[in-house]
Amino acid sequence: MNTENLRLVIADWASLQKDAQAIRYAVFVIEQKIPAELEWDAADAQCVHAVAYDGSGKPVGTGRLLPDAHIGRMAVLAEARGLGIGAQILRALMEQAKARGEPSVRLNAQQSAENFYLKEGYVRDGELFEEAGIPHVSMVYLFA
């Protein structure tokens, strides 16, 4: 996959819902077998969303920033992983939080993704817990 022409769009749920839902459905519901009713919530309408598009315009990654400075629903399609797309989405959402004056951002990382967030400057903030049958850890990033 060519990430040279990667395009990242930051917008509201109404603008990005179709593409964000497709990615989240593929990653969380199909791949990770999370029940669909756990994936969708009313918070989407209040979030800032990010969707990454590859050079051909295909949506390949997404994430959201909640009003309480919590980042969530980070997902990159399997064929697009390992190319830095997730890091670009994460950094863009962090910039959105920083621009609105947040002192920090938080997230609940799947344990399997903890090292990804550690590399981005996050620190673990609590013990392991289970969410949707998957081990998670709370993490925080403090803006300097």
C-alpha cells in the first residue's frame, strides 16, 4: 500500500460516519469479534473524527476525540498496519485536543497495542482491565 499520498480528514461524525463505520466494523466487529451493539454509541455525534485515506481514496484508518479529551476507536485496516497510519491519526487527534486547550489526553489501549502508545509518549495509568472481552490499559499523555 502506498502511503505517500495518504490524506487525513478531520471532521464531525455526519461528514465521516460512512467511512469511519466501515473501518470500525471491519476491525472491531469482524476481526476482533466485538458485538456490534458495543461498537456504536451516542458519543460519536459529539466527537471529532479522523479518517485516513490511501492514495486511491480508500478509507484505511480512523479514530475519534471525545469532548472529555479521551481518544478512542482507533482502528487501521489489517492491510494498512505497520505503515505509520495509526500514528498519524493519533497525532492529528492529539493536536485537536491541544488546540482546544486540553492539558492532556487519555485513552484505553488494548494491551496488544500498549507499546504503540508508549512509543508515542503515553504512559500507563492504571492496572489491566477488560473491555468487550479484551484486556485494556488506561494511558495518558501530558502536553508540555
